Amino acid sequence: MMIDPLSVFLLLISASTPILFAALGELVAERAGVLNLGVEGMMITGALAGFAAAYATGNPFLGFLVAALAGAVISMLFAGLTQLFLANQVASGLALTLFGLGLAAMFGKPFEGVKAPPMPTGPLRINWIVWLGLIMVPLIWAFLNRSRAGLILRGVGENHEAAHALGYNVRLTRTAAIAFGGAMAGVGGAYISIATVLQWTEGMTAGAGWIALAIVVFSKWTAPGVLAGAWLFGGVTVLQLRLQAAGVAVPVQLLSMAPYLATILVLVIISARQKYSRRAGGGSPGSLGTNFHALR
Amino acid sequence: MILLVPRQTASNGWQIATPVMAVLATMVTGGLLFAIMGYDPVAAIRTIFWDPLFGPAASYSRPQLLIKAAPLILIASGLAIGFRAGIWNIGAEGQYIIGALTGAAVALALYPLEAWWLFPLMVLAGLAGGWAWGMIPAMLRNWFGASEILVSLMLVYVAQRVAAWMAFGPMRNPEGMGFPGSRNLQQYPSAANPELIAGTGAHWGVVAAALAVLATWVLMSRHIRGFHIRAAGTAPRAARFAGVSPTTLVAFCLGLSGALAGAAGLFEVAGPAGQVTDKLGTGYGFTAIIVAFLGRLHPVGILLAGLLLALTYIGGELAQLTMSLPAATVQVFQGMLLFFLLGFDVLTRFRIRRRLRA
Amino acid sequence: MQRRTLLATASALIMALAAPALAQDEPLKVGFIYVGPVGDGGWTYQHDLGRQAIEAEYGDRVETTFIESVPEGADAERALTQLALAGNDIIFATSFGFMDPVMNVAAKFPDVKFEHATGYKRSDNVATYDARFYEGRAVIGTIAGRMTESDIIGYIGSFPIPEVIQGINSSFIHARKVNPDVQMRVVWAYSWFDPAKEAEAASALLAEGVDVILQHTDSTAPLAQAQQAGAIGFGQASDMAAFKPSPRVASIIDEWSPYYIKRVGAMLDGTWESGASWAGIGDGEVVIGEITDAVPAEVKAEAEALRDAIGAGEYHPFTGPLNKADGSVWLAEGETASDDDLQSMNFYVEGITAQIPQ
């Protein structure tokens, strides 16, 4: 039995687009030192807002724009809690997921059962949003590693006390990173409603936000790593479904565990390298998950 | 310009006042939300907060509060200890699932044996399963410095898939007509975790939750380890000089919170849930994190927070039932409550000052 | 005996108030618990349409309520009890996983009638009901067999349980009947509703050369994928009319209204009895949605003739000679499958080369 690798690959890059967007956004937030577990809530918000806009205007691209805005807006709840009121990030993120799922379900009622306008396909019969996701990878890499703003952002994430001492505004930087994360998650969610399903239904992100969180860890907090992670996580699903379709019996549950175990392995390796050798970099941001409060 | 000044110790007055303020704020904004949605706000809020306690069917719903709150309190008690020490176990959901699986595995392996020691053995297996699943992030952190936040979270996903695998494969009920899911432990007398006193809702998990609150209180306020934990959380460097071993503390906190989460899973699968299914994890492990924070990481606070959250769940169901309020609206309302509670917490930890212009 | 169970007293009290269901001035109270949100556009949505049909049919004589998004397990038991305590006379539980909770609650409320969808446990006050979806699958299988140009049709399964396996076998048998060269590919999504995964499953099938997709999962994602690839598919659970006329060329609709109206009517007459209902096209519980013009007229006529033959009871979709996939004889010439055989079906018929995951 033969499986054409190219067809699997093409399938893979569109299937992994939602998690790629969400994970890239979370990557930027985490590099700024913010652990936002509300990805699922922001994705579903984007899925609804984007669908509603695409349906109302008939323009899918406008839908994605609105989805990005909606994701950014709802992420400000998290930013307010963690940056202004210094609430715990883990708890605030979980609360955001709960709130987002409820809010989207509540406002989604009028959009049930209607269909989104068709997505125009781009080059190689792959739609433009998939291309945008792929282009975002080098852009975010360049931003983080080659730009001054990226340097500040990483500094804030690595050691917020030092960044503050150097005169950088930790909270503002983090708020911007959270907003960017929200916008990207919103686009990722909207990809599911506008491009994959073409309809709105409650709970349609079905846990994609949580996979995105795993991907960021797998990526070792780098943009190319996120792409690799999205393809690995998406790839395992695509591959097992593809094998099933070809009539091969696969242990689905065991196979779907594999990427998470791989993520833990990657995390252990990079942590061990950081711990036992002097080479810095490549690990989790030093201030990840901790809030900053300026005493001066 | 407003300035936040950290308090040396959390303010006692505010610790009591802020949850009340948060609930009031939720009632006001939530009431507004209900009014906009076209529901009577007063009736809705009464249904959610009052009726489960004192409404017409309160004699049923009051014990249900205990059943719903018990796993939350049990898990959150363990988590809070780690959180105090700056050790972030956010994978309690996974430890809960594995505890339920290992506990249920004992019963399913010995079925249909009836013996008094079966249930205690299951509890031990549940504790051990949760402990072991919690020790994975502990050891990976101690040996390699891997973040326990991320490892424990990843292990939740793994545990969920293990549960699905078990429900469809090894633990599937041979008499279940081909449907996934194990035998129902409620119908296996020696393995069941029944209501202890009829009408109270109290099963062994409720007893365990009460014990956990007491034990963690004693631990944190009276025991030297509790002192170490608090020291490690507030001044890690000083704690190290005082001879507190960080690796022991990591193993202790993750092991303990894992074991408690595992026990919660076992009590649930042998009692209210009854079966191993692929939907074994219903989010108690994540909700417990919120409960721990709402309870200000204090055993008594956790007890109250667990009950408050259980109240909104049960009241939310009642509101669906009696007022046809959609489940989503209730979920939004719960989200608001959490936001307010988390936000107002700032007042307990900080003093608010007006910044004087220079 | 002061510690007489609170629950028993409460339920006795409520029953004293609500039991005389035949009293003319009190409307009959009908409760539902749903596993998903009413907005899922599929399984739960269709049950809720059935609930609305009850209201439309009986008007003031009935009062319906529902609780949506109830997780299976402990929460289901509480929600069912709340419905019973609220004075509902008959309660419909619309998910397989509610089975044991229904049995538990029904034992505590002997005067309340319970109806459990898709389960197999019954008692004096618990009836079960299900629909013969395989009858509808025979019709769309016929269309699929005629419409495929690549001679490969695909099937997205949710979980490998008898109901889904019946559907796969039925559609394959009838596709083969009209097209001896047809082959079927089966993919299991391990979910009833996961749009992203269903889309991937559809893509995987399309990449295998499939040009007609049948689905037993509830989202429109497979139709959206089919549309992009120029393939066709069928609406599942609901009509999915937004995808007319193509890729959705027909649909198989869960229509619960006739059953709900009948059973609530029996309650109103006082003739309700426990039993197992398994109705199909003939009773209007399985409906084939409009076959669009994308299907050639003769194929449409053929499918409609089959539908009518099944509906009239002239033809059984599982009529021998039929062999199992391992080559052994299942049904001899002219023999039809028994309901018991169907309800525990765990094999493919001859011609399907895939394996059922165990």
C-alpha cells in the first residue's frame, strides 16, 4: 500500500493552520513571560466573530480581520487581570477559557445553520490564510531575533526585573504581547469556522487551543520550532487518519499520545542542556508565568 | 495616578471582604447581563445563589453541593501547598484521571470478588497512581530542571488518551453490548463508594476532602514542613540557607498534590461517576486550580471556594430548569465571577495609594 | 427515626404535589437532558426540535424544560434528579452515557417515567428508544454507489459501536448492490463532534481517491472538504441544508418528533408503558432529506423506491444471502437479521476489507 507523501504534506499544512496561528501567538506571549492558558477561549471567540463578519459581509478576509480584533479584545481581560491586578496567570487563563467558550456560545445563536462565503484558493490550491500562517513563521522569528522590539520583549520575558531596571515598560510590553497572542488565536479559531467547516457551531474548536500550548513547549520557544511542532501534532493525526483510510489498523489512542510524550522529551533535553552545560538560550523564558510588580 | 504598594502580610479584613465584594459585583454585572438577555435578573440570581441552599428542593441540592465540591476541595488542598512553595502543579486533571484508572483497575481485575479490603486497596491504588503521575514532573524537574508547569500539563493530555484507550480496550465492560466504558463500580458492592449516611450526599470522598482541609491546615500552620513550604515560597534563597532542600520540597509537593488528585479521581469513579469512560476527566483538575486561588491558597478559603463554585454549578442547572436560562449564559456568569474574584484579590495583597506628583 | 432520608421525604413531598398527572388543570411536565448544547446543529439540536414539536402538538396541556450540555456520569444523575424533583412527569435522557444514571434515578422516583435514548437497560418506569438509522443508510448507500466515479466511497465513523457498524454495513451492502465494483474506506474519528478532526478525516479519504463521503459524525466539516475537492456527501443528523444542492445531495435526518409526540400522548391518556422502541423510516423517525438535482433523476427514483419499500416494511436492509467479512455465512438466502443480532453487531460484512478496531 502506497501513500503519496506530497498529498499527505499538502493535507498537513492546511490541517495544522489553526494550531500554527494559535501557537505562534502564544509563543510571542510566552517569550514576553506570559503564560496564557486562555488560548481555547480566544480561539472560539475568533471563530465566532470571524464567522459572523464573513457571513455578514460575504468577505472571508474581512472575517479574519475581525477575528483577530476580537481575539485581541478578549485577551485584554486576561491582560487586565494579570498586568493591572496582578492576578495569577494560570487561574486567569483558565477563567478566560471558560468565559470565552460561554460568551461565544451565547452570542453565536443567530449564526447557527448558515454558511460562510467560499474561501478563494491561493497559489498551489492552498488558501491565502495558510500562506499567511507560513509567512508569519519567518516574520516572527525575525521580529524576536533580529529586531530591537523583539530584543526588549525577550528581555522582559527572561528577566523582568532587569528589563525594568533598564527602563523598559514591562507591563506595556506584556500587554502588547498578550494582544498579539489573542489576535493570532482569533485567526486560528476563525480558520476552523470560515475555512474548514464553513459554519458556526458551539464548541467547534474542540480543544485545539490546548494543543497549541503543547506546541509552544515542543518548539523550544522558537518560531521554526512552532512550525515543526504544528506539523508534528497535525501530522500524527493526518497520518493516522490516512493510514486508517488506506485500511491499515492503527492504535489510534497510543499514536495520539506520541506527540505529547515527544514534547516532554524535548523539554527534558533542552532543560538538561541548560542545566548541565553553560550554554545559555533555547529554554523556557526565565520569567514565564510570574507577574511583575515594580516597587519603584 | 494610582500606585499599588505590597502588603507585608495579606490583609485579614480584605481577605474576607474581597470575596464578598466580588460576589456582589458579579451579581450586579451578571444581573445586567441577564436583564439584557431578557430574563428577570433578581429571579436569576436568586435561583443561582439562593435556591440550591434554601429553595424548594434544597434538601436534595444541599448534599449535592458536597458531592460536587468534594473533589474540587480535595484536589485544591493539595495544589495550594505546592503553590505556596512556588511549585506549580497544573496537571491535577491528569493525576485525577490516572488515580481513577489505577483504582478502578484493581476492582476490575478482582471482579467479582467481594471482600472488605477491596475498597481500601482501591483507595491506596488511586493515591499511588496519582502520586506516581505527579512524581513524573517532580523527578524531571529535580533531575533535569524541566518546568513542572509544562510537564504536568502535557501529562494531562497523555492521561486523557490513556483513559480513552482503557475505556475502549482493556477495561471495556465485557457485558456492555460492544459500547465503550467499564463495568459500573456502583453495582459492585465491595468496590463501590456509596453515600455513607443516606440523604447527606457524603461519600468517602467528602470525608477525605474534610480530612484534607484539616490536615493541610495543621501542616501549614503547625508543622515544620509547612514552615519550610511557606519559607520557600516567600524567600527561596533564605529557605535554602536555612537547610530546606528544594528537591525534597518539589517531590513532596507534587507527590502530595498528585496523590490527593488521584484519590479524588478514585472516589469519583467508584462513586458518583461509576464507570471508566473516555470522558473520565470532566475538568475537576483545572477547576481546582481556580478554587485554590479563589481560596487564597488557605485550607478554609479553599473549602468555601469549592462550595461557592459547586453552588454556581448546581444553581446554574436550576436556572436552566426553572427559567430556561441557556447553559452558555450560566457559563459566562461563572466566568465573570472568577474574573471578579481574581481581580479583587489585588486588594488583599496590595495597598492602594495615590501617587503624589513630584 | 428523625434521620429518615431527606431525599425520600423531599421526593415524597414533590410526588404528592405532582403525581396526579391526569389532573386536568395541571399541565403535564416533560423534562429533557441533553449531552450537548441545543446549538450543536446535530444530535442535540434534533432532540430539541422534538421537544418543540411536543409543545406545538399539545400546547397548554404540556410544559417542557431541558438542561443542556450535561456531562455523562455524576452530573447527569444530579440533573436527572433535579428534573424529577421539579415535578416532571416524564423525562427524556438523550445520550447513551446517561444509561446508568437514568436507572439509578428511576429507582428513586418510581412514579416518574423515564425514556432513555439508545440504551438497553429498562425497568417498569424506564423505556428505551432508538431509531433504525441503518434503514436510512441503505438509501444513501444506494445513492453513493450510483454516484461514485472512482468506485471508492468513504465513511467517517465516530466510535466503533454497533449503531455505527450497522450504518457502515448497510450503506456498503446497498452501494455494492447497485455497483459491484464499489469499495469502501472507513476512518474512525473517535469523536461525535470535532470539526477539525472530521475535516482531516474527510481529506484523508479524499486523498485515497474517495469521491463520495458518508459520515456518522455531526459537523459539516466533511461536507466543506468535499465541496473543495468536488466530491459529494450527505447531511447527517440534521438536514445540513446550507450545503445544498451539492456537495450535500441528500441527508439522513434524526426525526424524534413522532416518537416524542406519541409517548407524551400516552402520558396524557394514562396509557404509558415501558418498552423498547426501535422505529425507522416507516414511523418517520429516520427521514431522508430532499435528494437534490445533483443526483440524476433515475438514481433519485431508485433511492426513493428503496426508501418507500423499507418504509412499507416490504424490504429489510439486512436480507440474506450475506456473509461476514471473514467469509463465514451470516444470513442465508431470504433470511433477515434479528434485532438482537443488529444491536450487538461487531463485524463487517463481506467486501469491506478494513478491520474494526478492538
